[in-house]
Amino acid sequence: MSDLGRVVVLAGGLSHEREVSLRSGRQVADALRAVGVDVDLMDADAALVPSLVAEGPGIVFPTLHGATGEDGAIRQVLELLGVAYVGARPAACRIAFDKPCAKAAVAEVGIPTPPSVSLPHTTFRDLGAGQVLDAIVGRLRLPLFVKPARGGSALGASIIHNASELPEAMVACYAYGDTALIEQYIDGVEIAVSVVDTGAGPAALPVVEIVPDLGVYDYRARYSAGATVFHVPARIPPGPMGAATDIAIRAHQTLGLRDISRTDLIVDSAGIPWFLEVNVAPGMTETSLLPVAAAAAGMDLGILCRDLLQVAASRILG
């Protein structure tokens, strides 16, 4: 058995992505048990803190997605309790989880990211939606991509080809968050680059190309088996492949992340990779991108997760 002591895989929570988080947590817990790690699978509820206090610090592997899971709040509580955990610290999470902030940070170091506008619901409502949306279309040009500024799993996201579609897309977006990010839509090959650091510095896993059966990588395409075809390595030339890998590692470092992240990009017809967003708690379900990339690299998911836990444990001892 493992010498890591008590390991808690944290899953669930109260975000819109609760069900995905539970699936991620079960997958990680099962993978760790398969390599001899004793695991408690726990929800992020009122029983969590008393359990961590009563049974000792231990090490936590967060698989929480969405608000509270990726915005640094839970990790801040873990630090207050002196509990080590896998993944980025609270301040880095707050920046990375807020897509406009993350885009601004990576743009400052020269990483291409689509032009965009952030629009809070109150501004959309109070200033007159029609004229505001007309100004956005005039500035960014169609097509557009609308998504919540804070959130994941493509919930509340829409591609807009006609200006008449924009008001409805904004309303759908605001159902999942109080600020919408409206981006210039980049047509191209959708890819994801996962970054892991098991002690030797951040390294990229093989680039995954995403081909959803209906053409849109939405919630259904992400979490329904067979709804998306993954090509690993991605079917793009070596130049864009290397550039995408470099962007993922630079984004990981620029945003102050640690241990694990996943960067989502689009490679356009000119071979330029465009940064879309970064995930501090990548999905770990059976259809998620990081496990697909790890398998393509010949990595056992349980061993990878165990190595990440050992890095977290070293932060206690160091």
C-alpha cells in the first residue's frame, strides 16, 4: 500500500458542474486505489472540515469543477487548515478561473487570444441591450462566441453567426453566471494541451484534437461516450503543434499554476494557435481530455495522480 497516509479525493460541490465533478472524483479515486493508495471520496459539504480536523491533515486531490471548486475558495480553506492539496494556490485560481483576467494576463506575455468584451448582466440590462449588442457586433464582427466569464463544461456557451441570435445567447449565458464573455469566433481545429508537473517542472502531455460528432464541443459532446472523436496526437503540422505546447506551458507559468492544468486552444487556417482558456481542475472523467492525453503518453492515470499527491506531500515536508 501507499505511504501517503490519508488521501481525500474531493468531488461534488454545489456548482452547475456537480455531476461532472462526481464522475471525475470517482475516476481518480478508482485509479488511485488500483495503485495501492487508500482513498476517501468526499463531497464539499458541511462534513468536510470537521472530518479533516478530526482525522488529521492528510492530502487532498480536488476534482471540483466550476464555482467554488476552481475559484480558489475551497483551496483557501484547505490552507487555513494546514492541509496539503494537488493543484494551484488560491490567488492563481482566482485569476485563471476568471476568463477575462486570464486572457489579459496571457496577452501581456504575447500569447494570442481572440479579441473580446466582458459584459456584466447589470450593464446589459441597465444600458439598453440593443445598442450595447450592436456596438459589440460592430467592434468584434461576426461570428462570435458567447460564454460565461467564470465557468466550464461549455454550459451557457453559444456560437453566434447572425446578430439576431445574440440577445437569446446572452440570456442563456447569464443563467450560468453574472458576466458574459463575448469573443471573436476563431474557426479552426479545436485542441487541448494538458500540463503536469510531477517534480521536474511543467511538461505538456500529447496534444489532443477534438472532433465532436455534431460539430460543437458542448456539454453533451464532452460527457457522452462516443459523442466526440479524439485524435492524439492532433492532426496538425509540427509547427503549430510545438507552438500550442509552448503556449500551454507558458500560460501555466504566467498564471502561477502548479501541478496540473489544461489549456484549450483553436488552431486557425494559418496555423496560429489561439488561447481560449485554462482549467486549474481539468476534468478527469472517462471522456475527459487529460486522461485521454495521459493514456496516449503511456501513463497510468493512477500512477500520475499518485505522483502528483507525492509532490503535494513534499510541500508539507519541505
